[in-house]
Amino acid sequence: MDRSSRLPAFPPSWSYPTTVAMPSVQQNPFRLCAYYGVHSLFFPMAVFPLFWTKDIGMSVATMLSVQAFFGLSIALFEFPSGYIADRLGHRRALVLGTSFILAGWLIYALAHAIWSVLVAELVLGVGFSLISGADAALLYDSLREQGKEHEFARWYGRMRSIAQVSEGTSALVAGFLYARWSRLPFVAEVAVWALALGIALRFGETRRAQPRVESHLGRMRAIVRDALLERADLRAVLLLGVVFALAAYLPAWLMALYATEAGADVTWIGPMWAVGSFTTALGSMLSERAGRRLGMTGTLLVCVALVAIGYFGLAFSHHVFGFVFYFLLTFMRGLHMPLLHHEEQRLAPEDDRASCVSLRSFLFRSAFVLLGPVVGVGVDRYGLHPVLWVAGAVMVALTLAAFSLFRARTAA
């Protein structure tokens, strides 16, 4: 059965407007790289714990609850926001999401109580959900409109590399800004996102026919059913992306504790975070080249091996430099994303690309909300190394299973 027949039918009356010619679409890949470079300057990221505890007066338990609230807010908005992006247009979704994020950082810069922090986190959650998926979909459609669809992995790798270099650089200077004035990182973030909004306004919207949808809820159900139940190839790509993301993201919140317990000085934490971002950037830069030489299957198999070596290296090592095994996981994160996301964009329905990306993000965040607290309880009761052994075994099993499913379905 043809795939389009699984989704609600479009009325025959819609067509492309004859006057929607946007030559600026040709510049979208360059502008998206600039956008990623600016929006990934997360100056407050490394100093959030200090700001929450010292300036807002939170306890550690409250701080972790706020993070759970932020993760939940993104998870709840994730898939609906991707669907909205497909209906509004990817450029409009990026402009709207960037505006929300700018407002969220402004609220943070003025925050003096926990309620204002919660409002800021909620606004940021909505904003980040809106841009999730819209950026990759805009890149893919912009390249496809120019007949350059095959360059997606290269451009996406560039975007991710620039983003990770920006994130690492901002982590290096975050402590300096905080020491000068505790709210300076947030003021700087407001300026950053004002610049990001200026770039977003320069994006060109691709020429996409917008079908009339009689039931948006029905359309959303059809997208989920199509991606997770009826399309085995797309389901395999989405699940492998979720598992790789979990494998890279889970230890990120443990590395500061891991390093300091092993004897590393606390001043290493900022540079360690930066190196993690830089190794992700390196993986993204090498992804397209690795795909050409090893093929997608070979490159993803390397990623599975990096998961195993990274986790078991962390679990086995008690040396002060044992945290370097974590960089294998950050490198894996960068290596798999451009190739796998290209496949995701290729397989996704034309009018629902952002929806599929947001669906994958929703699955990842939901899985982390369930798995993260279990890992935290395990660390409190048994310590880091036993939990890393168990987590490593689980992650290797999941990545092998997801990789086998991917290979079987994409080869079919």
C-alpha cells in the first residue's frame, strides 16, 4: 500500500502559490550555520548550579526538581511543536521559537525567586521545542529545492560542529562572567538570542504546499502510527537515534562527580565540559567523510563500539584521568548524528519532517525522564562505578539491538 494512503487525504484544491519565490533560500544553509553558532553560546550552562543555590537560594533537591520540570516541559511540547512547525512553516517556527527563548533568558536575568525561575524554564521549554526539528527540516528542504539533497549530512555536520565549538567556548568563559557579576552570563545570553532572532528573520521559507487538515489530532495520530507502527524503516532509524542519544547524554550529568571523586580538581570541570563539546564537533566534522569511506552501516557500527569502550572504560578506570573515556561517547554523539539524521529526513513524509524529528526527541526525553532517576538512585546507593557497569551493559545491549533492527529494516 502506498505510504501516502495511510495518512488523512488532502483536498484536491491546494496548490503552490505562483508568487512564492524566495531566492534567499539559497543562503539558508549558511545562515543556519551562523544561527547554530550563535544559539549554542550557552553562557549560563556551566554556572547554573551556582546561580540557583547562591542567588535564588535553592536546595540541591529543588535544583534537580527544576531540571526535571524543564525536561518534562520540553517533552510535553516536543511532538506538538514539531507538528506546529510543519503547519506554520519552518522559518516561522524558528522565528517564534527564538522569540520565546529570548523572552525566557530575559526572565532569567531578572529572576529573584523560584517562581520566576520556573516561568523562565517553561518559556524556554516551549521555545526550544519549537525550534527542535524545524532547523533540520528547513536545511533539508532548502537543499532539496536546490537539487543538493545529498549534501545534507555535510551541512548538518558543519552546523553541529559549529554549535559544539560555540558551546565549549562559552563554557570556558562562563565562570569568568559569573565572577564579575552573577547575572552577567544571563545578560550575555539575552544579547546572544537577540542576535539569533535577527538571523532567524533572514531565513527564507521553502516552497512547500500546505494541505488543509480537517482534524489536526487525527493527523498527529496518523504521523505517530506511520512512523512507529507502519514504517519499519523509519521506526528503525528513530529508535537507533534515541538509543545513541541516551548513551551519550546519560553520563554527561555524572562526569563532574566522577572526575572529582577520582581526584581531579574542581577547576577542571569547565575545561572538561569544553573538551566534550569539541570532541562532539570533531565527530560531526568527520561524519560525512566516515560515511563515504565506511558506509553508513560501518560508521554506525563504530559508534556501537565507542559506546562499549566508553562505558566500560569509565567503569573499569579509577585513575584521575579516567574521565577521558567519556570523550569517546561525546565523539560518538557527533559522529552518528549527521548520517542518521540525513536518513531520518529522507524517510520522513515531506509535510511532516519536523514532526518526525520532534517525535524522536520526545521519545528520547521521555526515556531519559524514566531512566535518569533510576541511575541517580543507583549512584546514591551503590556508587558510580557499579552503576556505570550496569548502565554500560544496558546501553551496549540496546545499541546492538537497535543497530541490528536498523540494518535489517534498511537492507530490506
